[in-house]
Amino acid sequence: MREKYGLLLDFDGVVVDSEPLYEKAMNVQFRKYGISVQPEDWLFFKGKDAKAVFPYIRDKYDRDLDTERMERDYRSDLLREFRDHMDYVPGFPGFFRETLDDFTNVLVTSTSREIMEWTFANIAVENVFSHMITSTEVRRTKPHPEPYLKASERIGIPVEKCVVIEDSVNGIRSGRAAGAKVVAITSTFPGEVLQEANLIVQSYDELSAARLIRLIREDP
């Protein structure tokens, strides 16, 4: 029987080119309250659920903010951006099809299940994944290892035989802490920010099922 490996995929910035849409929707909220966020803030945001972002902004900038209202308004803006502008990261569909014989895949996202289900029902991106772990299914989101440990458990493949594809520091740290090999794609951040990954690529043209298997089999 052909050995199966685990392919654990972040969604935003890895499957879909959505990070600019998140940033645009968040900036609407920040401008509304006169907050000018810094580059290090965006490093914190990427790979985190909105429930962590707005309390962080409230505390860092010492503002009396209704974070629940900000989150509701943000999600409304975000879903509109998704509906109007969402598309795949270039090269992802072909790469994904090429992995199906060797890998069982899991989508692992810090987004809620409610938004993911809305996304697949309302935009031109299909839910082609075997399994999905969202922020709804975990107690601790990225950079904690729980999301990727749960994904490995879901498919019954040891995490040491899994490879994670991520685009953010928080996601890389989550995958590495879980014990998986991690590939970083520079769709959101430049390579120098992603140095904690086992492998950094510029695009899916640099990846194949065979290359991922070789990475998994390498010594830690």
C-alpha cells in the first residue's frame, strides 16, 4: 500500500490571496477610531483570529474601544471584500491536484468555521479539502501547536510525517512547535521574516509532492 503523508495547509495567503482583503477591512476599523498601526502590529495580526486583534489594539494604544462592535463591523466589511475580490494564490490549484495521490490534506485556519462555511458557499473558491480545522475546533489558536496537532490527529498520520504550508510567523511557529516540517511561501511576507521555516519558496512553481516528501524524510 502506498504510504500517505499529511499536507496541512493554512488558508489565507496559502490557498487564497486574501491577506490584502483582511488588511483593507482592518484598516477601515483602525481609521474609524483614529488608530495608526505599526509594521510590528501586522506581524502580530497575521495568522491570528480577529478576537485577538482588537483587544490587542485596545490595550496597546490605550483606547476605550468596543472591541465586540469593531469585530462585528470588521467581519461585515471582510465578507464583502471576500465576495467581490477573493481568488486563489497563483499556482495553488495545480500544485494541490498533484499532491492528492501521496498526501491526505487538512485545511488549518485561524478563521472561524462560520466564516469558512460562508466563504465556500459565496465565493468562487471550492472546498476541495479532505478535512478542516478552524478556530472553532481549538482552544488555543496559532502560534500554539494545537491546531496542527489536531489536524494530524484528525487524519491519523503522525505529525512527523506531515508538512505544513504557511505564510506567517505565527503559523510557522505553530507548525514547528507541533513537530511538522514547515514550508513558508512569500505571498504575504518577505523571506527574511519567515526564516523559522524549514523551507522558504517564492511560489508554488518551486513545490511538488516529491519535494515535500523529501523534506519530511530529512533529519530534523
